[in-house]
Amino acid sequence: MLAGIGYIIRGPEPTPPNPPSLAEFDAFFIGVPNNGEIPLIGIIADRSYLLGNPYPSALDADTFLEANSGVLDGTLYFWTHITPMNLAANIPNPGLGWAYTYSLNDYAAYNPVGGVGINDVTFLPGGSPAPNGSAKPTGKIASGQGFFASSKTAISASTIIFNNSMRVGVGGITGDNSQFFRTKNTKEKTANAIEKHRIWLNLKNTKGAFKQTLVGYITDATNEYDSRFDGESFDANEFVDFYSVNQDKNLVIQGRKLPFDENDEVPLGFRTTIDGAFTINIDQVDGTLTNQAVFIEDKLTNTLFDLRSGNYTFNTVAGTFNDRFILRYTNKTLGNTDLETLENQVLVSNKNKQIKVNSAVETIDKVTVYDLLGRQIFKKEKINSNEFSIPNLVSSQQIVLVKVTFQNGNSVTKKVIY
């Protein structure tokens, strides 16, 4: 094995009578510990590289990224599969339970904003999940730990460097060597060297599907895409992905500018292969956000929910939805027009299976109709009128959501019995 290179190796198949899903294999790595500078040459732009900490001590991720800023983007990804293996016979509903409990693979991520983990779950008798929180990378890469890094689209160097100045215990670098993905979660918290105000959000369901995203307000970040602070989602989770959206990029970690502005708005998106109920909740906050109000705006249901008061639960169908949710820090949902006033100026009615929309003031640009699972069942654009009718809407639902979007960009959603 070459120092600094990461390797993915499949263990040998078990021999009977060992159950395949419960087999364990101990591998021994024998050799002289590495020391000093280790270069990896021939790096090409816009590629992903599987690397590995070559030293017998932990590697400081921030120092490694800073030293290689001319060649690497600022986010590292750690494959992890911490869900305990379960025999299908131990799970009451193998069709669902087996898939969720065994296949929860994903990548934890880290950059200077912080770490985003996956669900650190255990499974109770019968296969139901008991979440214990999320295992976040601490920024100390254990000896022998493999990780992915991506080269920049335009690189100013063609060599990735490892050296002793990046190692924990050298100079002022503190920490330990205990966090090896995919097996252990250290609770150690290190002091921030730069100003950070962060919020971690979780998206999950009751079957154990889970994804986490991080938004942080940090020194030197901007609100534009910045490869140093913004990490794109690897989208490796088979069942769900959750991210913030900026400049058409799906970001598992997003850094935003200081000073923190409570009027800031951050679009959130998600992808799911599962129909049904999901919840969004706050996993952790720090800095100024410790005492800051936090809201989730659901543009589909026209709901503004205080995440400080609990979890926000919603229904969805399988698909990708990048324009449904917004992370907010105030309950002011509209700019110049008060929400309550606007809602009172819009009338949505149903008579003889014909839905009518009337707007007293604003000109209607678009009308979209959804069922309660978020499925779009009707859409009409470029209406350019204050009135609109939908005759003979095809729907088996007793209640539908009618979203009215105006030419000024504001929108109102009304529930209608159909």
C-alpha cells in the first residue's frame, strides 16, 4: 500500500455455518510507521481522490486543507456504515425493516465550517430504531482513516502534501486519535479558532432514514458558492438526501457571511425514495444561534413553524424537492405585503367540482394544485389575471392544496375540500 493513498477492500467471504451478514474479519497491517513529508503527485483538476492518513497519529483536517488549498476543495468525506447488521429473521417487516436497518450507508462530511454526520442509531428488539444523535467528524482524522477529497476545477498545484506539521500533537494542534469512521464517535469538542455561528438540521422518519445538513456563519465566508466553506452532497444515501441550496448546488455544508443577519433566508431541499411522513428538527446550535429564533417555512402548505418548539412533521411522496422549504430566523414571511392581508385578499372556492381563484389586488401568475402528500395534480402558468377557474379537476382527494403565485413573487396556499 502506498502512503497517503486510500483503499477500499472487501473482506473474504465467511465459511459455513457463519451467517454472511454477521461475519467479522480481523485484518493486520504490518510495517514501519510513516514520518515526514509524503507527496502525492499528478493530481488532475475536477477529480475525486480517495486518500488516507499515513501517520501513526491523528491528522488535523483544517491544517491539511489549508496546506492543500491550491489543489483541493475544502470538504472531506468519510464513508460510514454504523448501522448494526441484523438478520432478516429478527425484523418483523423484512420488506421495509431490512432495507432501512442494513443499508443505511452514507458519507459524513467535514470542512472548516464543521462536521456533518449520519444517524448514530441502535436497533431495539424487533428492529425499530432508537436514535442516539448524529456522529459528526471532529476534524481529527484517525491514523489509517480513509477519506475522499475533490480537486478544484482550476488547480494551482498538482501535488497533495502530507507532512508532520499537520499531525495532532505537533505545534499547537490538540486532539486525539479516537475518531475512526466507521466505528467510534468521540464526544470531544475543540475550541474554534475563528468565529462560527452554526445550526445542524436533521431530516428523518420513524423507520430510521436519516440525513443531516449544516449551515454556518463563519469568518471569511460569503453568501456565494465558495469551495473552501461549501461542501456538495455526495448523495450516497439510498433513501434520503437533505441539503441547503445555493447557486443550483446541493450543499451538505454551507458557509455564509458574517455578521449574522436575522433576515437571512436559506433555501433547503431534499430527495427521498420513500412516501410518507418525515420530520425536520434542530440537532445542534452554537454561537449566536444558541439564542436565536429558528423557523422552517413550508412553501407548499404555506406554514411557518418554530423549530425551537419541536419537530416539524410533513408528508411527501418520493422525488426531489428543492423549492419547498426555507430556513428562516424571523417570522416575517413577506416583504412589503403583510401575509394575513394578502391571504384575506385571495378567495379560493369550489362549486360543482370547479375551483375558482379570485385575487382582489395582486395579479395571478401561476396556480398549482397538490394533494396532501405533495403530489402535483394541476399546474397553470402565465395566467396574468385576477381570476382563474379549474373545471373538472381529476382528483380522488377530499382535500387539495391550491397554491396561488402572484407576479410579484409572493404566494398563498389554501386548503379546499374537493
